[in-house]
Amino acid sequence: MSVGRVVATELKPATPHQFHFWTARDTSIGIGAIVRVEDPADTERVVFGVVTDAFAYSDLATPLHDVVSADGDPERAGTAPTLRQEIRLWTAAVLRQFPEEPLQPVPLGRVLVASDADVASALRMDAYLTGTQPTGIPVGLYTSGGLEAPVYLDSDFLLGPEAAHLNISGISGLATKTSAVEFLISSIFQHFPAHRGRVAAVCFNVKGSDLCFLDRAGELQEEDRRRYERLGVSPEPFKRVRYYAPFKPDGVNLNTLRTHADLVGDVEPLVWGLREALDFAEVLLNKDDIDAKADAFIDFLKDRVVGQSFDDGFGNQHQVETFADLDALFRAILRGVEDSGRGDMWRTHHVATIRKVRNRLSNISTRCKGLVTDDGAVGDLPWGAFEDRGVYVIDVANVDPLGQDLVFARVVSKLRERLEHRNLGVDVVIVFVDELNKYASGDGPETHVKRMLLDISERGRYLGLALFGAEQFRSQVHRRVVGNAGTQVFGRMDADELATPGYQVLSPATKIKLATLPIGELMVRHPHFTQPIFVRFPRPAVMRGRDGVERFPPAEDLPFEDAIVRQLMKLDRRLKPNVLKDLVGSREQEDVRRALAAVRRARPDDVLAYFRTALGSKVAADVPRERRAVPPLSPISEEPY
Amino acid sequence: MARLPWLDAVLAAGAVPASFVPDASGGRSDAADVTGADVMEGSGLAVHELRHPPLAPSAVTFVDGIQRWAVVGYDGVVPLISAYVAAAARRRTGGRLHTVAEESRRVIVTAEGSLSPPVREALRRSGEPVVDLKDDVPGQPGRTLTAAGMRIERLRESVERAVAEPLADRLPEDEWLVVDGVLSNSKDLASHPRTLGLIKSHGAQYFTGEELRRALMLPPGHRTSVFQPHRHGSQAVYSWYVRIWPWEGHDLLYGLLRVEARADAESIARADAIGAWLVNERKPLSTPDARFDRLLYPIHDVETYLRSRAPLHLVTDPGSRLPPAATAATAATAEPGT
């Protein structure tokens, strides 16, 4: 049954890309509704459009006439026995025409609410939902006029290789950006086409506890369950989630909100040593620190020193594995140069350059304490053994910005390197990064992280690396990062943000809708959709961060001994806490930390024995003997002179 | 615009195309007769303030009609006129108007007997309804067109009656029927207890002297005494004037309505309430119609409805009335390279 009629005037003509239609006052049509227009003269001709603007007006010639007829009394205006004729006039943008050629103005035909099939056709989803290898990924439900039609994204255009990346923007707390991404990743995991291989997600948790409970079921309402069913997505938490978090500066307690006793066992420490840090020295050193000379010296260290036996030219042999080893080397070089008196150069490097690099590098383990250790211990992601449909959450929420940069740069570089060599374990990786305003701002300094994000945006799709980025203000994110995102998603937007030039293509009505979008509703732009489409998505089936923290409150930081015991027991549950406590109770914390790192690195069968060996025997401190005064051979005279 | 099939046939039979829309074809001519009236309320025509609460029917149906006509050809000096008349009734409930009845007719008006045989035959074969001006022998076009206009007006009135009378027959107890124009040309309407005729044009004169002065200088929110017009139409009706807008600064007839109702004591009893009701009906204003001071919005709405459904053009080529030679010359200068 028709709900409207296309109208065209000289001032408001119907064109191949836009048309106008009117409806009854009471109508289910609204902004974002998809409609179908039928040509009265040609039954084969059908046009689909999406409503982008709406107008209402009456036959009142001028507002003054309303004043006159009511004698200037607004109350009396409300008592008019007849209500004026008024119109609901809608503007719609053409989504698709059948036949597609010749492209002609929209016929002045009747307007119907689109059906499920119409929605699929209008959004050109039929191209990737049918066939032997469909690539549709449910993103939400198009809801209008009582219709709930699933909307699908094309996996080839979401995760590559045709296009890739997703960018989602909106007001914090109201746009439900994280929830949308959680649902979408879940949907991808359930619908990623088999012929495209294996897929995993790496999520950087950069604030609060947002992504800390992805393996726990969240509360769903009946409405959510119904939407899941309609979308063909099973409402369940992620099955394979692995959490990584650096230590706190104490080196034993994990720097994450997932520290509840029931959950902390799943969190792997993320700890890097000298080599890992040195590979990304440029992330850790600011622009002023790095010049060509310093750069050359760092390269020298990486290529010729770290991890190999090295002669400093002053008769000392060095095996640099840790920051401590590196510092010893620096000291030896500087002392050697000074003692030799042969000038200020050491192997073509000036002493001042060596001092600067020493100063910066030696400081790294202090600045990123907990993430970078100076004892060479390493805890890392399972490079080469990524699981299909696995989610790897890296919690850097409480890590200082420098550490976050290092984590991000290294993880993404490794992902890229592994995907390039096809030895990551999966074929496609989704990298979810929130706060792009911070990491890829449009007007901020050129940082290593921003360069990496640009690199993913521009070349990731060839590798199978898809960036899912989120931010509050899209206009303030680097143009090439958002521009390269094939799929753009918008939650509730800030009105000021909508006033920026990037949103000029949207009609005023669409902007208003965006500024007032309810929670759970998004506007989606996708390469196959010629116009933005509004969809509703169900609440993600995982526990929200806020709920998770209430249900599993983070544990207080453990005393040193208890933290060590927990770390060791995670490696071998048969260990007895009392035995371990006795073992570490009287030892220096630094020694214990080093021993624990050695165990974690070696993963021995007999954890206790290895730990005991690594800890070494206790060296008893020498008790200084009491010094007795020796009486003078001849007593000094009491005579002062 | 598609050509009128019947016109193609008569042109082929020798008629000459024409394109002329008479000035009066957009509206109606006034019944400009001079008559008298008997005052039925009190001893003489008095002025009454409308103090009663207004009548508030649960639903009201408004009836109006339109007529359009144009000379589309000539057979000799005999005009061939294409005419369209329509009427509609729109019922108001909850403040909104909805069409409950409508009727339209398209006719050819001509002096059939004066047409040349081929044209008459072509007209006959077209099967189109013809209104024959047989009593008006074609002479000067102006006289013929005046006669044609009156015939078309009568046709329009008949269509209005065809719409209104069945509605009046089945009008529920608490509803009213308001007709734009006189009631006295319909027995059914004139005798109906809840049907009103509203007259906006005041060509007919019922009073003289002081009574005329009282009638035409009515203050706003007042009415005259109820009177019975003499020899007005075929049916007896009661009537009274109501002023709905102050006339000062405009014209004596500004905001002046004449109401017709059943010739019955009940109409006298209801005159105040009906008058107050009509004053209330002045909002919303029926602008941009120039007659908004007397044209009630619901009547305006019916007219708008009818106009929106009327054929846009009654002539074959509304775009230009330039002579053929001038048209050709214009086309020639528009050609590239000339």
C-alpha cells in the first residue's frame, strides 16, 4: 500500500539523484526511511530512495494572517474550528534505480515503504549476500515503518582486500562506539567467509575497563535477543580472549583493572626488554633527541652490539642483553675515551652523542617501568600462533602515554611484519584503537604512532590488517586516516562537530537526527551504500566494562611476596604458597623479580626448581667485626700543649 | 498537453482553432436582481448583537462548486466552448476536512444548430456531451459568450445540487450542511432544517433607505433581523445578514455575509447562534484568496480541492496566443546561425 506520492515542480524537480514526495500527516516515514517508488507507466521501473529531509507547511500565506484571524491572541488561534491544510513533504536521495540505464529522473509515481527485499536491493547488498561465496557481515537492523531489515556490510570492503577499515565517531558515552565495535567484531567472527581464511582481533584498551570483560556474558534484554536472532548472530561472549597488560612500576602487580582473583589468571604480563625497546627507540625519543648522529649511533647499537659479543676497543668484552648491560657498555666506552686521552671520538661517534643516547636510553626503563625491564625479561603476544577468531586485548589504559606509544608501535609493526610474511597464524587482523583524536590527530605533531596509523590506513588492506578506529571528533583526526576508512559509522554526534565542513554532504535533518541519535542507533556509510543508512544494533553480548568492574572489583595491589607467589602459581598450580613465600621472603626484590622473569621466559616443567636455581643461593651478609681501639703505646699527656 | 480528441475531429471537419478564456470563467456572475423582502423577526429590519453562544455542530459538511470554460474553436462565428464544472462536499470532523462527495462534468457548449454539417457530424461522432445554445442565436461573440456563461453557471449549480441534496437527505441529527450560494434553487436544501446557504456577493437588493443603511452598515459581530426575500429563486427561504469583520477602512460589503436557511420559525430562533458560529468561522483566514473577508476557510478549502482536481488547461495550446506568423518568426530567429 502506498504511503506517499512523488511530486515535482519547477523549483523542486525530481532528478536522477533526488526526489520529493508527500505523505499523510500520520505516517511511519521519517528521516532515514528507505522507500520504493513505482513508475505508473512502466511496471519494470523502480526507484529506491532514502529520506534525507522533511518539510511541513500549511496554506497560510503569511504568519501575519494567523495573527489577524486570532485577533492577536494565541489562545484564540487554537480555537479555530477548521485546521489548516498542511503537508508533509519529504526529500529523498536516490539509492538505486531499476533499470540502472538509462539513468532518468525519478518518475512521479506512488511511494511505498521498502520491504526486506527492497532494502537489500536498495543498498546493493544482493551483490554480496547471494552467490556461492557470500561475504555479508550483519551490522544492524534497518528499522522504519515497523520494518526490521538486516543490513549487511561486505566483508571484502570492510576487512579487505577491496577496501578496508572502519571509523566510528560520536560523543563519549552516548555514541556507544565501543559497544558497536564489540558487536561488529562478534558478527565478523560469526560471519567471516570461510574462503577468506582466519581472522583475529587485537584491541587496545586505552581507557577504563571497556574491553576487560569480553569473555564474560553481559546482560541482554528480550529486545536485544530478538535483534540478534533477526541478524543471525549468536548472542554470546568471545570464546578465545587473551589479555595482556604491563606490570605496575613495582614489577609484580599487573597494571590493569582485570585483577579480580577470579580473572587475573587470564592476564599475561606484557614485558619487553632492551631489544624490543631499541627497535622502537624513535617512539620513545622525542624529535629533539634524535638527529642523524644519534640515529646512526642507535643503529650501530642495534646492528653491532645488542645480542652479540662486543669488544669496546679498550680491552673489555661485552654481551649486551639488558639495559643494565648497555649501561655498563656506555660506562666502559666513556671511561675508555677519557683515559686514553685520544680526543672526543669513539668509532666515529662523538662522545657527546654517546652521552645523549646513553642518557635517553638508560632512562627508558625508568620512564616505562613495568613495561620495559632492564633485566631482559620478555612477555609478549603469541606471534606466529594467533588463533582463529581470537581476541587479543592489550590493556594500556593505565600506562603512561609514552608506554602506550611503544606498545602500539611495536604490536602493529609486528602484526604488519607477520602478516606480510604470512606467519602470524591468521590471515586477517582487526586492530581496534580508540581515541584516534589522540593518536592520529589532524593537527598534532608527526608522531611515530600517527605514521603507523596512516600506514595501516593506506596499505593495511593489502596485508589483511584492518583498522577499526574510534574517536569523538572525526574532524580532528588525520584526514587520510578517516578518508581511507571504507566504512564510516556515526553514533550520536556533537552539534559543533556536525557544523564542521566534513559534514556538509549531510542534510540539516540528517544532522539533527545524528545529534539526537538514541543509544544503539548508528548511521553507516559503506562503499556499497550510495547514501548513509541508519541502523540499530543489539547490545553486545559481553559484559560492559562498568558492570565487569562492579561484578569483579579489581583486587588491591598484592604485597610483593603474594604477587610473586601468584605469578609462579599461574605457571604451576601445584606449587605451595607457603614454600614460595619462604623462598622469597628474605631475598632482595630485584633478585626475585629477575628470577621470576627467567622462569617466565623459560617456562620450565619444574617451575619451583628453576625458580630456585635462578634465584641462586642466598649470600649471607658479612657482619662487620667490632673494631677495638688500640691503646697508644705511650699515653698522650693530658697536657694540651 | 494532450489535445482534446473531439477538438481534433471538429478541426479536421473545418472548424478554426481558438484559444480564449473569458474573464468571468474563473468565478461566477452575481445574480443581480432587485427585489424586496418581508422582515420575519420584529416589526422592521433591526440590528442584533450576536450574544448567544455559537452553534457548535459535531460535524459540518461544506459544499461548493467551480466552473471553467474556454473558447477552443470557431465554426464560422459559432463558438466551440470547452467547459468544466465540478462540485464537492467536504465534511469537517475534528477540525479536519475530508471529501465525502464530488461530481464533475466536462461538456462542449455551442449552438449546435448553427454549426456546419461536417462540424456538427464530427461533434456528434465524438460522443462528447453537448450543451446546446439553441435559444441563443449566434451573433456578436460577446453576447453568445454571456449566454454560454449563464448556461455553464446553471450547469454548475445543478452539479452542486447533485452533490448536496443526497447529503442533506441523510444528514445525521447533530450535523449541518453549509452550501456556498443560495438555497432557494433547491427544494430539498431550502426545506432542510440544518442546511445553510452562504452568499458572499450582494448583487440582489432587498432593502432601501434606512433598512438598507442598517443592513450594509452592520457592526462586526452583529446580524440583521431575519427576513424573507421576495421572488428569490423558486423556494421560500429565510435570510439575514451577518458581519464577521469590521468594514471601516475597506468597503461596505467587507466581511458581510448573507445567510439563507429554511423558512421556519426555528431559523429565527437559531439566527443568533448561527451568526455567532459564522463569526467564529472567520478563523483561520482564507488568504491568499482576495475574498477572504467573506470566504470561510472550509469553503475556500473545498474550492482548493476542486481546483486541484480540475483539468489544468481547457485549451489546446495555453502557452501562446501569438498569431501563427509571429510564432514562426520567433522560431526562425531562434534557429542557430540565423
